[in-house]
Amino acid sequence: MRQRQSYKNPSIETDERDLFDIRPSEEKDGLEAAAAQKVLVEDQERERIANRLWTAFAADPLEDGMSHPAEEIIGEALRSTEDKPILDWFRTFSLDAERPNFAASVLRCLGRQTPPGTDSWRTELVRDGLAVDDVEIRDAAVQAAESWGDRSLADVMKAHREAEPWLREYIENVISDLGE
């Protein structure tokens, strides 16, 4: 009787116990659980910040030229992390056309911060703010661009065609100021 040859690759050392090891699946489940937990924590933090901002604006309306408690809430959040989600949250808050008063207030307060994010993040935020139908959000985008003083934002405003006469004039003035 002929003996059966094994075609086992000698460079791969396996043990029969390895065939029944379920750790990779457990590790995968653990990673998925950790990712889900991270998302949950981020969602809770986003909601916490949004609620604090809502409360601050409800208690004390934002006025031009006056400091506001929401500025500190935003500043704390920006200083607390270099993480991208916080910028995404503020972008979402600032462009929320369903809640234009809140969105414009957040955008104005962002404009009062040391320029947050990257140049491209601020450029996209101003560009997208100018594209919103609500004039209050568009005005807030111009105010933020003016406050940050970034000359590259003048190009974004030059490309925008504003229908509202008073805002168009304000944009022209800001473009002129940024060009100096």
C-alpha cells in the first residue's frame, strides 16, 4: 500500500489549534465595537456642543461688536482637539439652512476666532456660506472672511454674484479691504 504524501508547505508552520482559533473574528468584532463606540462618543460631543451653543444664543442674542459666550464655547472646542470632526461639526452648524439664525450666529462666532482649520477649509466654508439661499448666512460668511483677513478669500467673494444690493456693497468693501 502506498503511503500518502503530505503537500504541506514547510515554510508555513501551523498547528491544528490554529484552524479553530476565532480570535481574528473576535478582534474584528472588537474593532467594530470600538469604532461604533467612537462614533457614539463623537455624536454625543457634537450634540453637547450644539446644545451649549443653542442655549448661549437663546440667552443672549449675538450682536456685532460685542463679545458673546458662544465665542468661548467655540474656542474651547477648537482648542480641545486637532481632530477633523470638530471642524466638520462647525461647518455643518454654519451652513444649516433649516436653522439660519443659528447657522449665521455660529459662523459669525467662528469668524471671531483665530482662523480655524486650514486655508482651504476656511475658503470652502466661505464659498459654501455664500452659496446658501439665506442672506443672513451669506452675510455671516462675508463677516467671517473679513475677520480672518485672508486675502485668498477675496477671490472667493469676487467669484460670488450677490443679488442683495446692501450685501453686494459690503462684499465689494471687504474685497477692497482684503486687497490692501
